[in-house]
Amino acid sequence: MKNKKLYIFTMIALVLSSFSPLLVSAQTTGTTTNINTALTRDSSGGTNPIVKAKWEMNNATSTAGKYLGTDAQTAANAQFMPSGQYQVGKTIAVCAVVTDPDGVADINEVYGDLYYPEDTSTGPNHASDRLGCGQQLPEFTLNSLSKTDGIDLFCNNIKNNNNNLPTFNSGYDYAEICNLDGELWKETAKVYCGEITLSYEDPSGSYNTLVLAQDKSGKDGRLNNSFTYLPVTAFETDFDSVTYGSVRLNTHKIISGNLTFNPSDEKATVRNIGNTRLDMRVNQNDMGLGKTDNIWNVKFDGRVGSDAAFVNYYPESTKTLPKTLNLSETNEMDFSILITKFPPSNDSLNYVGTMVLSAAPATHLTCGFPQV
């Protein structure tokens, strides 16, 4: 019985030994392989980081707190619509895909820089006291997103829904960055994002932007592009009526505004809350005063600012008032009325009407010329 057990063990050993050449060939030299490794001490400070792609987009959603890779239009690069509301800014995000041949751990900081349109002056009333004309806005820091959020933003939302948003550095594209063997998946590159708020009064136009990635030796990589701050012409007034009071026949009566934006003082004031300069327009009905011999029995006048000349306008016609409102400018509006005949049909002696105010965009002030 003992010899039988030995025979079985011997047979198993022989069977196993018959497979040993397979095990040896898979490992090339026995059961372990020695791999040589080498390095060279870098005394040059390393290799520059690389900004593979950059873009601008709307800020993170308030509900999910995540970036969705959206902007205002479908054209290439980003377009943003200002708020058109007094002192309500537009927050945007500037993002980039950044790598470093020395490893992402060598990336020290990533920064964003924005510059006003080079050919546009903000004018003398701009609240920030910045002049425009290519001047830099405050620099800000971009922070890295998690691997999941970065891939979801760039390789899903932007690639699939807004793929002409980014600007790519030479030699890089969605495939190189987003493939399963790409750097975002291998975490040898990261998505960085930071936010900056444009003022409601910052001028419309093309803003140059720069992303600067800097490593721990001070070497940097950069990539620039531009986005468009879309034009919005908007104003608001602190009055909703103009009361002429008692008016005598053939007597020119003026109702003056003031420079204080205060709805309770009943003095007409207007302010520019868009990101274009603008000209005010006015249209008024006849307040029931009618015509005689096909000529209006009433004539109106209006102006913006006490240093401007009054402009005449008749009922049912739209008139542009002189004195362009610069960005964020507040000024008074003055109105007047002249009645040449009261119709006999109105026994109440009271006349009411409707005035419609509107605005037309005006060209921006040009850099290098007097700002008026």
C-alpha cells in the first residue's frame, strides 16, 4: 500500500515537471526577471509645463456646483451675455488641461489673465477706474478638478455638446487627451478651472485671455485665446411719469431732472446699465390735444444732461436725443411742452398721455482719443 502511494506521488511530480518549460518561457529566465533602471540627475530645472487646451465657459451651476461647459452661443470659442442689470456682474470660468513632462506634482500653480479689448476705452465714468485699451484685469488662480469631474467636463460635456469651445495647443486634440490611454485617464494631466466676474459695465468686445502654468522651478507653459462679451444696450430710470402740471397756451414749460438716482424725488434721472454706450430715444403721443389744419397742437422737447441742447419732437415720432451716455454714466433728463391750441372737446381740462423711452447703441470710445 505504501508503494502505491509513492507511485501516485511520483506520477503527479512527473506531470507537473512536464509543464515547467512553459512556466520558464513565460518568465524568460526562471521564475524572476531583473529589469535595469536608470536616471540622470536634472540640474537644469526641469521641463516646461504644457497647456494642452484652454477655454472659457459659464460658471458652475448653483444647484449642482459643477461646470457644464456652456456659453451663450454656438460659434467657436466662448460668448457671454452681460446681465443688463445695475451692479450685477457676469461670472465666467477659465479652464485648461495642463500637464508636465516632469509629472503633475511638479506643477506649482496655474493662473488666468484677462485683458480688455485693445481698441476700446471704458470712458471716464467706469466705476472700476480701469481704462480698457488692452489693460489687464486682476489675475486669478485656477484650481485642479478631480479626475472624475475633469473627464466629465472636458471629455463628455464639452467634447459631445460644445466641441468648438476650446483652443488646442499644437499637436493636441480630444483623442490625445480623452482616449482611455490619454493623460486625463492616466492622471498625468489635470483640468484646472478658476472664476472671474466681469462687471455689468465692462465694455462689449473681444477679450484676450491667457493661461499660465508654472512649475516648481519657475518654468512655465502658456496658451492664449479670446472670448466675446456680447453687446447689451440697457438703461434704467428713476421715474415712471412726467407731470407738466398747469400749462398755459403758447407758454414753453420745462420740467427739469437731476443727477441723483432716487425714485422718490420725482426728478427724472437715467443711467446706463449695459455694456455699450447709448443714445436715448423718446416717443410721445399727443395727450389728446390733436391737430389743427393737419398740424399738431402740441410740441415737445427733450435732452439728456443740462449741457445739451433741447431737441424738438412732435407726437407719434421717435427722436434721438443728443448727449451719448457712456458706460455706467448717470445723467438727468429734461422735458418740455409747448401747446399752441387746446381743443374745445375736453371739458375736464386734464390731458394724459404716454411717453416711450428707448435706447440705441453707440460706438465705443476709441483708445488714444479724448474721452467725452
